[in-house]
Amino acid sequence: MEIFEFLFANEQIFTTITLILLIALFIGNIVVDKLKKYKDIDPNGAVTLMDNNNLILLDVREERERKVGYIDGDIHIPLANVKSKLLSLDKHKKVLVYCRSGSRSAHISGLLTRNKFVSVYNLKGGFQAWKRAKLPIKT
């Protein structure tokens, strides 16, 4: 009981609330990670995945971002247009989604899994990670 008295003493209440919020965020992060239905994959894992002919490589960056380069063999559908183009993509193929840093592609990966795409992968770190790994790009 002394621990509760200590934690909820007037001078400790801010620290206690902060601690509770951090624990809740940590647990929430773990739960969200377990519930997501797509897989994050690093550039080397992406290369291995790309050896499969049954793969759609989807670039969701804006047209201006492609000027710095893109991954050969991709399909370019800007983020804002993906939802309207879902029917043009084969739900039974593996889909590897990338953007500049990996955050927009994570959003689209979630969208694809919610729309019954079977096997979805997000390029962790996006095109920047691909370039840092010194993998080939087209310009």
C-alpha cells in the first residue's frame, strides 16, 4: 500500500500520470503491431521477394518524387489514387508497397489488407532505405 500512497501523493501525481501514459502507449504499440496484417520488410528482404514473378511492386509516391528515381518494374499509383485503382490490382498476388520513407506505404499496406489482399509487404524505410542499401534504381 505504501507504493500507492507514494505514487498518488500530490507531488508525485504528474510523474505517475506520465508513467501510466507511457505504459499505455507501449502496450498499444505492441497490440497495433500484432493486429496489422501486412509485413514490414527491409530492402534485402524485398530483393528476395522480387525474385517471385507473382509480385506487384507498387510505388505510391507523387510523380515529382519519381524524378529522383524508382525501382525497376514497379507500378506507379500516387497515394491519393490508390483507393480508386484497387480493382485494377490482383488481390491474389503478393504486393510490395513503397514510398519515400515507408510511412505512406504502411498506410496503403493497411488499406490493401483491409480490402482482402492476401499477401502485402511494406518496404521499411521506403525508397530512401533502398538507396542507402545501394540497390539499383531507374531514373
